[in-house]
Amino acid sequence: MKAENREGCPQRDSAEHEEYAGARSAYSRELTEKDGADLLERILDRSNLNRAYKQVRANHGAPGIDGMTVEDALPWLREHREELLDSIRQGKYRPQPVRRKVIPKPDGGERKLGIPTVVDRIIQQAIAQQLVPIYEPLFSDGSYGYRPKRSAQMAIQEVKEYAEQGYTQAVLIDLSKYFDTLNHDLLMNMVRERVHDKRVVELIKRFLKSGIMENGLYIRTQEGSPQGGPLSPLLANIYLDKFDKEMERRGVPVVRYADDIVVLAKSPRAAERLLESSRRYLEGKLKLKMNLDKSRAVSVYSVRNFKFLGFALGKGRNGIFIRVHAKSLKKAKQKLKELTSRSQGRNVRAVMYKVKVYARGWLGYFGIASMKNTLKSWDEWLRRRFRMYIWKQWKVPKARIRNLIKLGISRYYAHKWGYVKAYWRVAGSPVLTSSITNERLAQAGYFSLSDRYESLHLCG
């Protein structure tokens, strides 16, 4: 999941609620009527394919099992375009197996990605571009993952709004290996409900059945839609939309971001009932597996237990507020510590730039949370780490004394501190705070977290 960062005021995405909801049924019928035998031709239309190629190129993805890069794809497509399109129209096209890539998860688990070839990614993207307008008006308002003009920030904001209405109990649902366990038969039946061009249905099925190459071995795919292809997020939303609709039918609030699901209730007893009924539906009807160790009913104010998309909720004198979960804060501070390690030997300006890139991205995602005091303390801590970094780069007492004098420190104090090796102690001493001042750090490129946070809230 990426947060988009922009200069100045961030553009806060907003959902079109009343007008959008009112128009959805008519819009859906219109698209469904058009979605006959001409859907494949719209997918293979030159302008749609060009747009798909540009999107795949912009994503800078890695090569698949054939080793073809995005740059290599364009001349190949120019040479083989008609041959490729004819094979798709005639139902002869066979997607290649995806390349398995395993990504470690922060909790110690693994996330298995499946990287299609560039050509397969372009075709998947072309399909997704034509299917998204069909499905978007049909998806539930509480679904936020992988959807245009929707974000993780909007999802936690909706949880907060429900809490303000009295829904203070949450059922956190954790699905075991969701993308790897989608039932193909169920999924294809769901696709057929809206996609009436049999050639497109068959093409999607072939992508699902294309298999996986792992350590040189071919593995057949009997279930799942491996993460890594442009079509996978849409298919995942189509699958779990059944759960969203079932909860809507029961009058139960649900906020979902892909496979991160929060079901809300007004009492602990109701939450426990919803935990069990959700398990029965997900495992019985959708043939998914709920992780019972991680799925639980909790208070939305529980400091330890409620965590959704890296966020948590708090309650203070001014009401309910969004905060960054303690684990997310710990992870971010550890990353900043690694970036400012004094043993890396880089120029301090280069280190400051790396911190700036990371901090801007992190604030772009978590900037909606209340954390003013936290960021002020982090600024103090980071400035001290940069002073420590600079002190080590001066290396020997002679250089330290010379540099301190240049920065306006008297000879007496320059000599007194120049021989001290306790980096952290010196970094917090008056001799460095008055020589390597906040202003000088800013001139060198220091990125103030609290200043950026204030600017986000002033113009947000």
C-alpha cells in the first residue's frame, strides 16, 4: 500500500458519497449492457493497450521468468503486436508462469509475490482498466483498498467516525494467506456475474492457472491470485465484496482495506458474536481461512490490541482522535536510527537527504494522526544524532578543536571538549548545541519533522 507525497499541501482524497451512490445502479446497468462480446475488443484497443504499457512502465517492475525488462518490451511489442493480439482473440494465448519472490514481513512471516512477465503485466493492466469501471460502482462504500480516490487514511477515518457513533468495539479479522487461497471456482463464478464476454473470462482464468516458477521448479496453481500482477488487487476485491455485501445485508458496519478487515459493534457481546459469524461466513461460504490467533474482538481504544493499517484510536478531552500505533512508531524510529548510523562514512548532507526522503514518505502516510509532541521530541533526538554524526566525522581532537573555534567556541572550551570521545554525551552538550545550531543544521539540509507535520495540518 503507497501514500502519494506532494509539495505543499497534500491533496486529501475524498469519496463522492451521495451523488456517487445515487448514480451507481444506472451506471452499472449501462456498462453491463455494453459488456458483451465487445469487451475483449475494448481491452485490445490500441489506446487502452498504450495506456496499459505506460502504467506498467511507470511502476518500474522487475522482469518475470523470461528476463524481459520494461525497456525491452516496447520493441518486442512493435514487432509482435499483431501476432500477440491474434493469439488473444483466438483464445490461444498462454500466460507464462509468474516468478516467485518472497518478502519478509515485520512480524517474522513471509509475503509471497508472483511477478508476471512484462507482456503479461501489460495485458493484465489492459484488462483491469476495462473492468474497474464495471466494478467500481458496485463495491461497498466501506471498501478502500486498491480503489481509485480511496486510501488507508480514509479507512481509519471511517473507523473513527463509527466510534463517534458508539461503535466502540471492533472485530479485527486476519485472513491466513488471503491472496494465495482464493478459490478459483468461486472467483470465476463471481467474475461471470458481470463479465459476459467468455473470451475475457477464459483469459482471466488462464492468468489464475498460469502457475509459479520457484527455484527452477514449476508449481501448478489450483487456488490463489499471487500478489504482483495488476489484475490481482481487483480480483481480490471482487472476492471479498461478497463478505462486504453480506455484512451490509445484516446492517453491520465493515471497513476493509484489501484483506485488512474491521467489523464494528456497540458492545463486547455483539463483537464476540460477529467474530464467530464472520468466521463461519468467510470459511464456510468463501472457503478462506481465518487466523484465529490474530483475529479477535477488542475495544477500539485498546492501546495494545487495536491496530488497523498501522493506526490506532485514542480518546481525550477533545474527543476521539487518530494516532500512530506504538509498533508503527517503534518501526519508524528504528529506521531513522539506521539511517543516521554514525558508522556509514557518508557526507552528512547525503545522510540528511536520505532521512528527508524517508520522513516525507512516512508523514505522507501517517500525517493525519495526532502526534505533534512525538515529532517535536523526535526532532530533538534526530538533531542530537546528527551532531554526534558530525562529531565523529571530525575524527581527531585537532580537527574538532579547529572546527569548534571556527564555529565560535572559545579556545578554552574547544580544548576542553575536543578530547572527549563519548559521542552521545558531546552531542547533547552546550558546546555542540551552541556551535552546530538548529539553524546551521537546517542550512545543511536538516528536514524538520514537526515543521512538515504543522504544514500538513495547516493546509490540509
